Amino acid sequence: MHQSQYPPEPFRIKTVETINMIDRAQRERVIEEAGYNTFLIDSKDVYIDLLTDSGTNAMSDRQWAGMMMGDEAYAGSRNWQRLEATVKDLFGFQHVVPTHQGRGAENLLSRVAIKPGQYVPGNMYFTTTRYHQEANGGIFVDIIRDEAHDATIDLPFKGDIDLAKLQALVDKVGAEQIAYVCLAITVNLAGGQPVSMANMRAVRDYCRPLGIQVFMDATRCVENAWFIREREAGYADIPIRDIVREQFSYADGCTMSGKKDAITNIGGFLCLNDEELFVRARELVVVFEGMPSYGGMTGRDMEAMAIGLEEAMQEAYIEHRVKQVRYLGERLMEAGVPIVRPVGGHAVFLDTRQFCPHIPQDHFPAQALAAAIYVEGGVRSMERGIISAGRDKETGRDHAPRLETVRLTIPRRVYTYRHMDLVADTVIKLYQHRQDIRGLKWVYEPKQLRFFTGRFEQV
Ligand SMILES: *Cc1c(COP(=O)(O)O)cnc(C)c1O
């Protein structure tokens, strides 16, 4: 491996938080008590926490300074004015509605833009996104390119929409039965895979004459921009902030989780160009989130998010971010550990079908593997397979996704390359005795978003 491919951390460390490793016998007890669900492990019992990159980011000194500038007025906070201006400048949309996090924005968008019975095509589902679409009577249809469902195919833009699939749906149900197209950049559950600018443009060109709106899931829009610059012809010399803005020029709005690419611990927003949709979303935000000038966030959160969004556009930041994730992936691949390829923007996904071929999908191999990784090295990851996919609303049967993965998700600016080595060593060691990993069965299955709080025992 060429160390020179991997830039050093573009920051120095000013505050530290001590982490502790408990011993193996304790970890075995902890995972059993947590019902083999890594979501139910206490943070104090985790050594390296790769559960999620959501809200787990380290803020900068400038963001912490911004926290002291919180204007906690109930209405008209100056932090909101700064956040609104920053989002309009960086994303280019007409209107911004603040929300407590990404799913708050998804709730508002689904309520204002979906009529019961309408279809919502998207490039692979996301858990909370699909939940809100379905809760509002929408029917989700996956229109991502086929290759995205195959962990072994290495392509630069595996997140792209397959326009033929979109067209087939429109031909079948009619354009007026499409609520909107939901275009995620990057695609989390496909492995953090990016969408090309050419694809965004093509989707817009197809939808606009038909009057179909396109809303982006902007959660990792900066990571997506980085991949466009690295891989798509014509973008090698374009600043990241210009690529980010061009991406959004092909959409009518977006939902954003500020807990990811805005490098904060909480927050989100909805962007819209359509005046009527905006007025309705602003009417609803007061019911679910708060005044249209805070939407569930404190003034200091909004200040930190405005600063975080600016920092996310910095070239050295985003280069290190994406390459640190890649470093972990490369180390695993060199040792022969099967991962989803290519490595995406925020996480390395273990291909559990190859890692644990001895566990059938209805014994939840990815859930079992995530539990085993914790026991092996105190590293917390998450299942992204049949448990996360949930049940079909109509038939009650499990959605059985082709991708059965464990996600090792890297928080922004929190861990070093040496931490990545420890994670790699843990997974490689486990891979060498993978036959010992045993499948799981339900003890408690929640009705909604069951992966968060479900409990299991070994079969
Ligand atoms: C995290 C996430 C969301 C939801 O955002 P929250 O802030 O967690 O509510 C939506 N879409 C994608 C792709 C995400 O990763």
C-alpha cells in the first residue's frame, strides 16, 4: 500500500476524549445483554465506534466558538439567518426550512409532495426516507442500476439511476402518478456509492418535460462531489463547492441531514424551489419541529451547522475524509476480506454473503457478524441487510435484499489511520475463524424501523 496515497489528517488535535477497551469476557456479556444488537450497546463499552457517521463528527474550534454565539431567541434568531444564507449560497435553492435532523425534512417533504397511491421512485431505499414515503401513502420503487445490488462489481458511479427503469414505471402508471423522483447522493445502502453529474442531468432532462419534480437526498452531497471530481471527465479542476452547487441545479429541492456532511452533531433542513410546496412545508414545520426560524435546532446548533457546511467544502478536508475511508477498505481487500466495491464515501461495507456463507439470510448473517466484530475487538458496526430492510407493508414478508452487509462507518475528523489499522486487524482476525460465527433469531421484533431496538439470541 502506498502511504503517499493517503494524506495526513489536515488538522491537529486540541481536545481529546479517552477511550477504553473492556476485556473479551466482558464484551461477550455485553453483546448478549444487548440482544446481539449493536444499537443497544452502551457507548462506554465500545472501543472504536463505527456504528454511524451520523452526528458523531468532531466539530472544529471555529464551530465551538460559534456555539458561544447562539442567539436563542424563539423567533428570528440571527443564527438562522446565517444558516439560511449559507445554505442558499452553497446549495442554490430558493427556500430553506430547518428541521431537527434529516428525517424531519423527509417527514415534511413526504407530507406536502405525496398523494396516497402515488409512486416514489428512488435510487435504492433509505430506512427513514422510505418509512416517511410509505407512511404518507407513497409506494417506493427502486430504480437504481442493477449493478448497485451486486457487491462485487467495481464501477465509478454505482449509485446512478437506471433511466430505463424510471421510464418503464412512468409508462406503466403515468407521469401524474409519480409524486417525485428521490435521488440520493451518495447512496448509503449501496455502500456510499456516488451518482454521476451526467446521470443527475439526464434524470432532470427526462423529468422536467413530464412535470415530475426531482428531490435529492443531500445527506452526503460533498462526498458525492469529491467522487465526481475524481472520476468524471471535465471535473478534475473544478472546486468542490462549484460541483456541489451544480449537483443541486438539477433538482427542485432536497432533504438534508446536517449530522453527516455538515459536520455537526444534530440538525437538518429541507430545501425547495416551489413556492406553494414551501408555504405548506412552513405551515407543517411548526407542528412537528418548531418555528420556521429554528425547526427543532438551538441557535448554537444552527451556527455550528453554517460553519460546518463551509468547512465541508474545503478541499483538504474532503480529500482526507474520503481517502481515510478508502484506506480501511484497501487494508481489508489486501487481506482478502470481502467488501462492497468500490469503497464508498462514508463507510466500508463487509459483504456478508461471502464473509458468512454458512449462515442463511433468515438467520441474519450481517446482524451476527456485527455482533462478532464487537466481541472480537470492541469495534461497533451496524447491520445493513435483511433486518434493516424490514417487512413489506402489503404482504408482511421480509424484504430480502441482495446486499447483506455490515457497515463500518467512519465519523468525520474523529479517528486516525492507526485506529483504522486496529479496525482492519480486528476484522481480518475474525475472518480467519469466521466459521465460528453463529446465526441469530428474533426475541423481540419492533413494528417500525426494527433494526434500532430489535433483540436476538443465537440459534
Ligand atoms: C442519515 C440519513 C438520513 C436521515 O437523517 P437523520 O438526520 O438521521 O434523520 C436520510 N438519508 C440518508 C441517506 C441518511 O444517511
